[in-house]
Amino acid sequence: MDRQHKKNRARNKPGTRIRHGGSQPGLDQADEKSLKAGKKLGNEALQEHISGASAKRDQLLQFIIERLQVQQQVQGKESDALRNQNEWYRAVFLGKPGFHVPDPGRWAEAAGGMKKAGEALCRGDLGRATQILERALESESAAFEALPEQVLNRLNSGQAAAHEGPAAGDGVSEEVKCPTRTPPPELRIADRIMAVQPMQQRVAMKGKRPHDWWTGEDEKEEKPDDSA
């Protein structure tokens, strides 16, 4: 057997040829169709997963923006109440239930958590974002519960605590990812909320002299009870 003949035999030996495109070795026509169909279904499932994760991300982002807007509105009403202390200082001084000094800075923790959750979503950390959002909602609820009556009386029906997030975050583990995106500019609302500093206690409770708001006739009419 000459050298050229050996080369031809080796070239034609089964399993030694490299196929560039075309049918895969060992598959008949039916198998190839099944393989192609499986790849197509796999790609469709992947696209469906990506689309679903993107929808969840955007739904949660919209929810976060809405909560930040509500927090900013309520913070504004609390700031307005603080500037109009003449409307409520008597009730605070006398210890009327539910009345205490407004504190617009109470919203910083909730707003900061909302912003972190939004940034996590935009980084693609869907699962992590839902956990941060859950804690931010707890902070928001605590802020609403701490509102004094004179501020609660100013709120409308749309300015209330969100008791839970949207269903998009249900059953999402921390490891779940989503496509990244550019953070929406509305997340900057959180920065404006956090820029408002907490207020120091300015009104004493019953039995002690209040801040220099009671003077003249008012001070004579409502004398503090020194025995308290």
C-alpha cells in the first residue's frame, strides 16, 4: 500500500472528518429537525424570561417612583405644618393625644431605601432590589405611623402608606437577575427628600415652658402646671 493510498483511507475514515456547517454526523433528518426545533424553543423561552424580567423591573421601578412622589408630597405638608406652629402649638403644649412636633426629616430613611432598590434594579439585581424595597416600605410605614395629627389632617386619599409592593416582586429570590437599564431621573427625588434634616424638639410637653411662642396674654391664659 503506497503512501498516497494510506492518506486517502485516513481521510475517509468515519469520525475523522470535521464538518463545517450542514448536517451533524450521526443524525438523520428527523433528528435534525427535532434539534432545530429544540433550539428555537430554547431561544423563545430565553427571550420570554428576559422579557418577563424586564417587565418586573420596570413595574417595580414605577412603583418606587410613585412612592417617592408620595413621600415628597407628605414631607412638604409636614414642612408646611412646621412653619405654621401657631395652628397647633397649644395642642402640643397641653399634651393632646396625637399632637407633637412635625419632623420633615423622618422620610430620609424610606427615601434612601427606595433609591437603593431602584439602583439595584437598574444594575440588574432584581432579587436583591425586592429585598431592599421591602425594608424601605417598612420604613415608610413607620414614618406614616409617626405623623402628628395636624399633618394627617392635611393629607388626601392618595397620600397614604403603601402596605405592600406590587406583585412583580412576589417569590423572587435574591439571586434573580434582570436586564440592566439607565436609572430614571425620578430617582433623584430621593436626594431632595434626604436633604431635609430632622428637626430638634422645639415644643415642651405639658408642665414645662414651651419654646418662646407663648407670650403676653396667651401665657397668662394657659399657665404650665409646675407640679406635673
